[in-house]
Amino acid sequence: MKYFNTAGPVNCKDHYCLPPLSRFNLSEILGLISQKKYFVLHAPRQSGKTSCLLALENYLNASGSYKSLYINVEAAQVARNNVEKGIFAIINEIQRRIELSGYDDDSQRIVKDLCDPTLSLSALNSALTRLAEFSPLPLVLLIDEIDALVGDTLISVLRQIRSGYDTRPDHFPSTVILCGVRDVRDYRIHSDTEQMIITGGSAFNVKAESLRLGNFSEEEVRTLCLEHTKETGQVFTAEALNAIWNLTSGQPWLVNALAYETCFKLEHGKNLDLPITDSMVEQAEDNLIIRRETHLDQLADKLKEERVRRV
Ligand SMILES: Nc1ncnc2c1ncn2[C@@H]1O[C@H](COP(=O)(O)OP(=O)(O)OP(=O)(O)O)[C@@H](O)[C@H]1O
Ligand SMILES: [Mg+2]
């Protein structure tokens, strides 16, 4: 039975979901990819970035026109300014994802020696070169959690990507999408080795476009809730749907958390013969607040930041 997902990216087989690819302007993204652009996709925490990237990876691989690989560079966060450690963590992630995504044996073989220890400062560049050269189709690399990288590691990743740009698509990924919370162009990165501030824009000036993922619209909130009605027959009153919209403003994680609490945790909510009412939604809201769910604190912390307050 499907449910409202509140942990990690959505999987439309198991979770109620809005088709992730309908959440951004797919034709614009495909246009940028066909122009072999490198670009940034940024959106707030818990807004569906990873869900969208994974869906895009599947879509591109199924298209027969591209080979796409999703990687998450969060593991390199602990390396901080240790460039060598950070780059190796990223190459490990590339190898792991290739194995997971069922590439054939030949590809598995080439990734085994993706990492040449003599090349530490250009190891990522050479790994991506080998991957692109091996791929019979243009390679689209989706890099998630780019914000997790800091300092010299981030600078090195951006530079190694930039230095391969002019050899794409035969010898380097045709498209690289960087995904994170902020626009890499706004970054001011402190380099320990160079003892200066480097801006993200100068280290990665081949980005074409920034695309933003917003909150769900009122219509989308309704559509998501009605997935539950379709699955179980349990109805929402109009007031309940309004309450979910009013209490969440469509923030994707919050919508799911509130709907999950209402339909799957409240005793009345679990009784599929009873309609979901606005008072149940309000009770569920109280429960979430009392439990101080993780992401609530994160979202509240964001509100305290000066630049967010101004908005
Ligand atoms: N297409 C969707 N349909 C329904 N719910 C969604 C969808 N996309 C995201 N969500 C909700 O948002 C939550 C976060 O999704 P996801 O992990 O993809 O976001 P994220 O922006 O990558 O988060 P983070 O900033 O933590 O990396 C999910 O747990 C789910 O509750
Ligand atoms: Mg994510």
C-alpha cells in the first residue's frame, strides 16, 4: 500500500507522488542538455531536488539518446579542505553508482581503474574523461549536494569540471548539472592554499541557466492528497484540503508530513470509513510540532537567517 513519504526522495511505486518530471520545466532542461550546456539547478532544502534528479536520470537513460549518471557528493563533505580525500570520495561514489545502475561488465571494468593515484589533482577530470570516452552516447552527469563541498575541495571540483568542458561530448560529459541549495554563482569560497576568496562563478563559468524548484501549488497539494483517496477510497473534506494548503504553503516535505500524520497516525485518520476533516489536520499539525520533527527545526532555522527573513 502506498503512503506519503517523509524520508528521502520519492519513489512513485511506493509513495504517493506528483510525477517528479512535471515539477520543473522539462523541455527547457532537455533544450539545455541538447545544447551541451553545464548548468545549476538549485532549490531550498526538502523541496524535491533529489527526487527530480533521479527521475531525470531514468528519463534520459530510457530516451536512448543519452547515458546519464546521478552522483551525490555529500560523502566528500568530511574531507573539507583536503582535496585529495574529497576527490577520491567522489570517485568512489561514481564507481558505486555505476555498479548500482547495472552498467554492463565492460563499464564495470573501466570504472575499477577510474582512479589513478598518480593524478590526484586531476583525478576527477581523468575519471570523467574515461567515462565519457567509454560511453557510446553523450554522458549527462547529475551532481547532487554540491553545497556539501567546501573550500579547496569545492574549488578543485569546479576547476576539474571546467577544464574538461571544451573537450565535450567525446572526451567529457556533454552536460553537467550541479544541484544544491544555493546557486554556485553566489558562492564565495575560501581557498586555504591560495589564501584568498574565490567566487563560484569564476571557478565554474560555463553554467548557462539557473533553474528553481518551487513549492507545490494549491492544485498540486490537492492532487497529491487525492492520490490517497484514489488508493483507499477515504475522502478529504474541502476544509481539510484547505487546511493542508494553509498550514504548509505547499512546502513539499511539510505537505507529506502533515498528510502522513493525519491519514496514517491519527486513530480517526486510520479509519478509512471516516472522511479526513480540517480538525484532524489541525490535530496532526499539533502532533508534528510537539514532536519537533527534524525538518521542522531545519526549516525554522532557515527562517532565522537574515537573508531569508528579508524575503
Ligand atoms: N514529486 C514529489 N511528490 C510528492 N512528494 C515529494 C515529491 N518530491 C519531493 N517530495 C517530498 O519532499 C521530500 C524531500 O524530497 P527530496 O529528498 O527529493 O528533496 P531534496 O530537495 O533533495 O531534499 P534535501 O534538501 O534534504 O536533499 C520527500 O520526502 C517528500 O516528502
Ligand atoms: Mg536531496
